[in-house]
Amino acid sequence: MQPSLTAGGSRRLLKRLRDLMAGGGSGQERLNQVVRIIAADLVAEVCSIYIMRAGEVLELFATQGLKQEAVHKTRLAVGEGIVGDIAAHARSLALADAQSHPNFAYRPETGEEIYHSLMGVPILRGGRVLGVLVIQNRTFREYDEEEVETVQTIAMVLAELIAGSDLITPEDTMRADLALAPARLDGLRLNEGIAIGRAVLHQPRVSIRQMVADNPEVELKRLDDALTSMHSAIDDMLAASELAESGEHREILESYRMFAEDRGWLSRISEAIRSGLTAEAAVQRVQDDTRVRMSQITDPYLRERLSDLEDLANRLLRHLTGARTAARADLPDDAILVARTMGPAELLDYDRAKVKAVLLEEGSPTAHVAIVARALNVPMVGRVKNVLTRIEALDPVIVDGDHAQVLLRPSDDVREAFTAAIEVRAKRQASIAALRDLPAVTRDGVELSLFLNAGLLIDLAYLEETGAAGVGLYRTELPFMLRSTFPDVATQTEFYRKVLTRAAGKPVVFRTLDIGGDKLLPFLAESEEENPAMGWRAIRIALDRPMLLRHQLRALLRAAAGTRLDVMFPMVAEVAEFDAARALLDAEIARCRRRSEALPSTVRVGTMLEVPALFWQLKTLLRRVDFISVGTNDLMQFLFASDRGNPRLADRYDVLSPPALSFLRELVQVCGRAKVDLTLCGEMGSRTLEAMALIAIGFRRLSMPATAIGPVKAMARSLTLGPVRDYLTGLCDRPEHSLRESLRAFARDHDVAI
Ligand code: PEP
Ligand code: MG
């Protein structure tokens, strides 16, 4: 006989479970009944429940079918055996022949050797694994997807029973080993800055009072109403957002609204309602699934999209239950938001004046929420493992975005040190702001041009704020990365036009798409590469897919009609590549002429120098380009054959070393003789000591993030060029691994503000 797992059957089973939960008896007694009911209903010879105890151990709490002596005796560590594997990965397994599974761990006390097939699902609550629900059969039974889903729904209802019972003691909860002692956690820097404040848990659990519903139609209607009110709330937010002005943030929010209408997501919720859950339980059920899927996905783009869905699910839950978010609850003035993940709209929900920093268990630099945090200037650290289990609401926290670290419950002296650091930073920022209108010129009168690196419309506001001479590097790929489809020529034109309008006459160097490597576009998915940094990226993609580049160039030409256009190509390795890219630009210019479209008044064409090979074709190249921009981020990784993303190599080679500086010095000299503008736009130029060395070897144009312009200008204004140039000339032929300490000592001795 096959089990009755139709929607109707599942509803009946859920109702029986609900009645049982509402009835009397101890937690253990109820659990014993639960396994009996489930086994009978699913026609399984065995149904067992394992519950997670302190120390990450899964203990057999109740069973129908296995030997009763094993109850409270059989224990498996997380990761051990099939049950441990299910808990470790928070994923379901359905095996027709469990004993041949490599993780099968035989426990003689259970008598399970006679059962062949096994299906286990994690019992999840709030993204945490509370236990594992297992059914087993003697036969080699193939459990189908629908059966697995039904058992998952049952597991969700069980999670509430377990959490609300006396079955697990406080020590068993995940917080068991949470010491209230100070702790330091490392993460990934998503936005710089330091903040001291109190933890606010972004997602206080929405408690669901009723899991099982009597009438699916009523629940579907409730879902519908909640969706309507959620949509109008998102619309209001779109209209009111302080970022509504800038195009790409609007885009983020709009793509987010699109998710709210995502058919697949909504139909999965409706299905869960039809199987017998209340609307809120159905949302949570689908959300649990999403979390599990998220934990298994490595593709950063997909992960972010799933986290947007998670954000929506939370929103929907609040509309269904009337629960308030931390955003609307009383927020302390020094809130440090802590979340597993957070959508961009959720961050915008908070009172900006009260949010001092954000901590996430997940998150990546390309996450929408990180982009919004940067635009709002809120320090943010991501990938802080288990922060939610180690922190309590209102715990004192220090977030050091600069060093990607978090200090929980810091001692007084640590707190004092950071308070001092914040003061120093504030003073420094104030004195730097005062430099805005002063020229970047050394003490001995050598003038420098400092440019801004930008990638979002909102970055252009910094042109005015920092007094930068223009945008030295506009990374056009960033707006592309925020979109779910490839923008057409008209959309791109409008976008570039906005960039130029905001630059208000200051020059902007547009770099054509630098995609591939770590910059993935959702709509240009390619197979994984072994060596993405040296793979099919940037100009290589553009030359193989010329229409991509032609459309972009067409949009740039149109956007700059009547004014000046500066355009450069990324990752050019040889002159022939530059020529091929240039030919596409010429073809687009010719096309404009043929159609009598207005052209830019001047078109300046350049290239990035990021691949060492190009250096040995400089003479030929310099006859063809109007300018060159050195991308030291990539250049140094290729010069030293040292992956820029590999943390083990982060300090292995120094850009302030004889080979790196000699290479750059020669480049400056050759470009100088040819009278071709040379700018440096890699991160190297944004650090004061490095900038000092670069000026000493002859660089006069540096392009950097907004936050670096003030400090670099302050350094330059305290520097006398003559002595440092002479000093460095002597150093470049030395055998040292690094010249950093020597240069630092020089700066100290000569009062250079590094
Ligand atoms: C560089 O490589 O130095 C550069 C500026 O380009 P990106 O960091 O965008 O690769
Ligand atoms: Mg680069």
C-alpha cells in the first residue's frame, strides 16, 4: 500500500498532529504519539525523531519501529552517519538503499539492519537545525519528491512542538556555549568605518501561533491580502526612499519588487497552504527551503537573489502576523544591526540616524545591501560566522569595518582605544574636509591631479565633496551587475548621460565592461573557469562578443554628444587587442556619421595597463593612445604571479618593492617622453605611503576611491618632492623584499603626513 500523501491526506495528518500538540501530556509522551501517527500515516515501518543536544549531538528521542532501548541512548555527532549528515547540511536525503550510503553508521542497539530505505529531513526552526525526522522501510522504497515535501512540512510543525516543550533544556539550545565573555570575530569587510553601539537583532523571530489551518481557502485569501498590503508598502518605500533619486538604487528596489511577484515563489507558498498549513506557516515553510538552498549555493549572484527572497518572506510574515520589525520597534540611538542576511530595502527601513553599523552572517561585497551601505556610509562587516548565536540583543559591540573585525562585549580598555580611534578619524576627516578647495600640490610646487574611482551614480556626489579633478576610472560593469537583464543601448545611453550630467563638466574616463573573473553578470553565465583572473574576461569577452562592446560604445558616443568622451579598454594584453577594440569604436563613430547623429566634440581613447606583456609594446602603443591608466590591482598580481584574491598571499609581495617600483618608474619615463597622459587607478594609489612613492617616481595623476582623496592630498601638501625622489632612486636597485619600512622612516623623519 502506498501512503496517502495527497494534499488532502497531508492536511488530515497535520490536523491530527495539531490536536495532539494542543492536548495534554508531557513533551516526551507527545513525541511518542507523534512517531506512531506519522509511521502509520506514511506507511513506514520506522519513524524516529532525533533531537539536537548541547555539544552538537543528535539523540534519538522517540521511535516507532526501532528498539525502544535505543531511545536516549543512540547518539550521533553532527556529521556522523546519515542522520548527522542531514543535520550538518540541513538538507533532506531520500535513499532507497541507505546501508550502501557511504555515511551509513550502524548502531546495533537500534536493530535497524533490517530496514533498507530511509528518508530523513532536518527539523528546522529559524534557520537552525533542531533535530532530524527519519522514516524507514524494509523494502528498497523510492521516496518521491512529493513525499519528501510532506515530511518536511511535518518536520516544520514538529519544530514548534519541540521548541515549545520541556524536551530540551536551555543548555541544549545553540546558545549553550555562549559565554558572556568578550569575543573577537573576523569577517569580510563590506564597508569601512568604525562604530561602537548596542546589538539590535534585525530579525526578531516572528512567532507563529497557529501552524495548521482548517480551511485552505481562508488562508489563500489571507495570503492574498497580505501580498497586497506588502506591495503597497514597498511602493511607498520606493517613493519615499532617500536614495530614490539615484538610478541604481531605485533599480535595486524595483528588481526587489519584481521578486515579490515571483510566480514560482508564490505558487510554492500556495501549495504549502493547500497541504494544510496556515498562510504564515506556509511562508515559513518555503523560507526554510530557501535557506537550505542558499546554504548549498556557491554562486554569489544566486545567493544574493535568494537572500532577497528571504527578505521578502520576512516582510510577508510580518504583514500576515502584524509583528513589528526591529526597524519600527524602539531603536537605540547607537544600533548595530545584526542579521543573517538583509535585503537592501530592509536596511532602508531603519532610521539612518540611529544605525551605526551592520553585521551579517552572510553577505558579499557585491550584495545589494553592501552597495546601499556604502552609499549611506554605514560600516558593514559580512561573513561573521555564527554571530547570531554569539550575541544577545543590546550586547555592547564594536564594529571595525576597516579591519573586518567585530568585538563583542569589549572590555573597558578596548572600548576606550576604539573611542579614541573614532575621535582621531573624525578629526582627520574634518581637517581633510577643510582641504577640499586647496590644490593638490607638493611643498616645492609640483602639481598633482587627483581623480575619483566611481562605479555608481551616487559616487559622483563625491566629486563635489572631495574636490576631485574628475573621474579617473568609471567602472561601467557595476551598474550591469545590479541588473537581471542586459541593458539595451537606450538604457545605457540614459545612464551614461546621467553620469556626465552629474560630473558637471569634470572629465569622466569610462572603462568599458570589465566582466568575468570575479565580476559575474547574471545574464552572461559562463562555465566555471579554473583561473578566472587569467581567464575569459574584460576585453577578451568584448572582442569575442563584439556586439556587447559596440552597443556600449554606441551608448557612450550618444551620451557624450556635443561634449568630450574619454573611453578606455580593460585588460589589454597586446597592441593588436587595442587596435581591434579601437576599430569597433571607429566603426561606431562611422555609423553615427552615416546616420547624421551628433558626435562628441572630442573622443579620447586609452587603455588600462594591467597585463605586463603590454609594457614591451609601449612604443607602438603610445603612438595609438591618448592616455594610459595603470591598474595596479591586476598588474601586480600578474607581475608577481600572485592571486590578488588569495588571503594566503595577501602580504607575500609588496608593491613597495624594488621590482614593482622599477617597473612603474620605467613606465612613467617612457610615457613622459611620448607626452602621453599616465594615470594610476589601482588601490595602490589610495594609500598615503604608496602614493608618496608613486609621486616620487614621477606619477602626477592618481585616481582613487573618494575616501582616499583627502588623505592623499594632505600627504602631498606636506611633501617636498626633491629629497624623496633622490632617496628612492638609491633604493630601487637594492635587493630588499620591501622598501616599506625605509619609506615609512623617511616620511616620519621629513614630517610627511602618511
Ligand atoms: C586594477 O586592476 O587595478 C583596476 C583598477 O581594475 P579593477 O580593480 O576593477 O580590476
Ligand atoms: Mg583590473
